[in-house]
Amino acid sequence: MIAHEFEHYRWIQKQGVGKKDIVASSRNSYVFYLNSVSRLIDGIISPTELSSGADVTRIVCQLQGRRKPKTIDNYRSAMRQYVATVQAGWHLERKAG
């Protein structure tokens, strides 16, 4: 589960993520990857759990050996986008929307 999923999706959309995609949407992939991480760590992806590069590193360490390196790279990228959303002030998006 992803806390503030809608706000995160809107924010990455406004940043142009997936704008040039032809077949699959990067935005949807990022949400899929975050939900996968949530299941793997048996926790909610939220600003409390994931709001810094250190949090990304901590979670990636938990995932090592549980998935292929390329998959973990995809998870890392999705988590970095979530961190960027949180650091940009997702709560402001939520109030404005």
C-alpha cells in the first residue's frame, strides 16, 4: 500500500515522468514497483517510512537477495521518485487538488 498514492501520481505526472512513453506508462510502473516493495517489506510506503535517500538505502538493503538486481534497481528508482514527491511537499499538492 502506498500512502498518498494519488498525490504522488499527480506530482510525477506534473514532472513529466512517462510523458514520452510509447507503450507503458512509467508512472504506472512506479506505482506498481512501490506496491511490490510494500508487500516485500510488509509495510506501508509513506512519508514516515520513505522520505530520504537513507530510507531508500535501508529498504534496498532489506530487499537484497530477494529479487534480481535489475528489479531492485527499478524499485530504487520508484522509491527515489516517492522521496522527491515527499521532499517537494506532496501535502501542498493534496490541498490544492
